[in-house]
Amino acid sequence: MTFPYDSARQQLRAWQEDLDAKGSRLEKVAQEAARVPSRGADLSPADIAEIEKHARSKDAPNALKDLQRKVDAGELSWRDIASGRALHDPEVQRAMQSSMPSLKRAYTAIKEGQNPDEIVAAGRQRPRRSHGDHDDDMPSDFTEDAF
């Protein structure tokens, strides 16, 4: 004799078995991922010195300067930032968001087949406009007396 809930119980058991199998696979993948070394660990002392040099330069964006202050205060390290361990930090997130336009340009250039070394070099040589530049473009800073 079958009871009205037998098919529901069978379906629930099947779902539970499926969930258990997926949980086991997830645990296995998590263990494998934990064995993979993080990328920030491969920063050399020279890499870190170069990052700090740029972060302290007058050309560094404010978000990067803020990160350098946190590194100097011992709140995090450049290895933490590079490896992704500091992704939860609001200053790290702000710095990453301010870099997104440059990263998108670089990604597009790589997809178009450009040489990554040339892309990096071009990014370092991008001319920065100063307030004293005069060209045919509309002004980017407006003051009350602009009109």
C-alpha cells in the first residue's frame, strides 16, 4: 500500500543524495584550491620597492597613495593586496575601481593582439594634461568666471 507522502519522501531523498554528492565535490575542489599558492606570494622585494616608489610619487592616484599609507601603518601589505587577501578592505576596493578604466583599455588591447609589454610601456608614458594646457578641447574645469 502506498501512502500519499511516499513519492514526496522519495523525491526528498533523491534531492538530499544529490546535495550530498555536490557538497562532497565542492569540498574536494576547495581542498585543491587551498593547495594552489596565491599570486601575491611571488612578489619580489624589487617588485614591492617599485610599487612603493610609484605609490609615493606625485603621479600616483590618491587611492594608491591611501593604500601606501595603510601599508606604512602596518594595516596590510602589498603582498596582501596583490594576492587578493585584502580585497575586503574598502581602500583596496576604491583603488581597484579607480584603475578599472585603465585595466579595461589594457584588456581590450590584449584581445586585439597587441604586445602586453608595449601596452604597459604605453600606459606609463600616457601624457597627463595639466591645467596650463591650451588646446581646442572644451575646458574640463569650470569656475564661476568661466563664462
